[in-house]
Amino acid sequence: MPSTHTDKAFEADLRDLREKLLAMGAKVEAHIADSVRALTERDSTLAERVIQADKEVNRLEVEIDETCRRILALRQPAASDLRLITTALKIVTDLERIGDLAVNIAERAKDLNEAPPLKPYVDTPRLADLAQQQVKKALDAFVSSDVAKAEAVLKEDEHLDVLYLKIFNELLSYMMEDSKNIRRATALMFIAKHLERIGDHATNVAEMVVYMVRGTDIRHPRSRNLTTAP
């Protein structure tokens, strides 16, 4: 009977860990969308809300770290569960950094909203949507322990890179045409780069899902092999 109680308590701890990670993921997904909407709708009040809401993301990071440490201290997890906890510790770092990048975008949006728009915002919202979807898909792969979903995230990162390069080149041409465009174009370049980096963090999460399920570390390109059997 004590063993049964212990197993149930351990499962409850792991369930709590997953739920907190999903809650944190949902918040950073929303912050990505809101930070870019603050730019496209010229809504500096919304941008400020994103900046202030980052405190909740940071709070969840601390809670998840504490949950992982408690599980490691009180339980004796098997190898697969140990990989899950290790993965959670890595994922929470990426999610916190995604939250920071959303704050950076919101801060740039506030600055840009003080000046006339440089150009219609078309590709930047598309890039934001791709980045947000990558984060969501990576977290879905984590929840379902689905390597195929994780590998899809890795493959789709190229779409973000291509769109980021398109935005960068377009903004560079604006800068070359008129020096008065440099400050605004530079700010938009930073926003695009932040979104591209969010995609990279989603890729990190997906790589950790592969490690969690297969026990194979594919974080470095030379060791990545998406066709390796479990």
C-alpha cells in the first residue's frame, strides 16, 4: 500500500509539472501575439501590458524549477522519468527567454508607435504567427511525447529563416533609399530577429522532446538524424 501511495504521489508531481509548463507556454504564446499586435495596431498600452505580464512568466519559471528540484530530492525517478524532468528544466529556460523576447518586441513597438509607420506590416505578423505556432507545436510534442511532431518543428524552422531573410533584405533596401528610415527600419529588424530567435527556442524544445523520448541528444547539427529509429 505505501508503494501505491508513493506511485500516485509521484504521478501527481509529474502531472503538476506538465501543467505548469503548459501554463507558462500558453502565456508566452499570448505574449508573442500581443507584442506584435501592439506594433501593428499601434497600441502602446497593450505593449506595456506585455512588459508587465512578464513577471508572471518569471514566477512560473521559479515554480517549475522548484517542482523539479523537489521531485529529484524526494523521489527516485526511473531513467525515462529522469529524462522528463531534465527536459522540463531545459524547456522552462527556453520559455522564459521567449517571454523576454516578447518583452523586447513590445518595447520596440512602443518606440515605433511614436513615429509614422515605415511601411504596412504584412510579413512581420506572418513571422510572428509562424513563431507562435512553432512554440505551440513543440509544447504539443512534449505533452504527447511525440517524436514525429518534434521532428516536424525542426523541419519547419526553415520557413521562419526564409521569411526573416526576406524581411531583413526589404528593410535594408528602405535604409539605403533614405537615411531617415534607418532608425525605424533598424527597430523592425530587431523585432524580426527576435521572432526568428523565438523559432530557434521552439526548435530547442523540440530537440529536447526527442531526447526525452529516445534518450538521444540531437542538439548539435552534426549529431542530428531525424530518421534514427527509437
